[in-house]
Amino acid sequence: MKEYKVRIRETLEMIVTVEADNAAQAREIVERNWKDSEYVLDAAHFTGVTFTVPSRNDRER
């Protein structure tokens, strides 16, 4: 039998609302707040999972 690596990718998602002058600034604010642990995603924010076998090119990296 051969061995295969299978990637498991879980997705967590949260939508937050912030006040900003534009979309770029809103993203910067949210990214900074996330880095400062103001938003913590956990199992309650689970939105899906995928299972994939990486292609030959991915395995060689």
C-alpha cells in the first residue's frame, strides 16, 4: 500500500462591523483588532471543512 497525505482545512468565519472612512481602513482596523485578540474565533464560528489530496507539485515543495 502507498501512503498519501491528505490536507484537512477547517474554516472559521466571523463578520464584524466597524466605522471607517473607507473599505481599506475598515480592513486595517479589523486586522489590527484581530491581532490584538479582540476577535477570537472558535468552534461556534465553524463554517465548513474540506479534505484534499495535494497535487504532485504541492507534495514536492
